[in-house]
Amino acid sequence: RSRGEVFSKLCQTINVLLSRNCKLQEYVKGEQQLNIAREHVQKQASQKDSRDKEDTGKAETRKQAKKRKDESDESLKSVEREVRAKILEEEKKVDSYKESEKLAKKVSESREVLQASCKGEGEKLPEHPSTKYY
């Protein structure tokens, strides 16, 4: 251990003993040494408090940055959902259009068969029509 650490631990020990009303005069030469120990412990406590405040400030800053990021992510996700919904809607429209084209083609073919049979130009309609007409 470094000399500063040993001194710091000694000061903390002296401070704890003083706070418990222990009499240290016979071990310590004068009140000045006790005051030095008290001041050292107080400085350490204030430094620790300031570090804790800095850490708290940094943590708060990180929280705010994360919150802003989450909000922007949520906005992006919302836009993505909207775009996907529109794409699905358009795909359904395309599918409906293709289906209507197929039905129109079938109607046209059926009309041709009926016209041909009505004019007598074609053969009689088969009993089991092929899938060509349906």
C-alpha cells in the first residue's frame, strides 16, 4: 500500500473512534493531529460526494440520451409500420386487379362460346366443358 492510503485509513479510523467518544489523547500528541485527521476525512468525503454528483450527472445524461434515441427509434418504427401497411394494401390491390383480369378473360371466353353456339357455327357445347372456358 502507498503511504497516502495508509494515512487515509488511519485518519478514517481516528475519525470513527472520535465519533464513538473514544479518548485518544494518550495515543495522539496534541489536538492538532486529531484536527488533521478530521479535516482529511472531511476532504475525502467531500471529494467522494462531488464524484458521486458527477456520476449521477453522467448517468442522467446517459438516460436522457437513451430516451431520445428510444423516441427516435419509436418514430422510425412507426414510419416503418405505416410503410409496410401501405405496401400490403397495394399488394392486395394488385392481387385483386389480377383476379379481375382472370375473371374478365373467363367471361370473354364464355361469351365467345355462347355466341358460337347460338349462331350454330360451332359444335354443340360439350357435356363436360374443358377448363379452357372456366
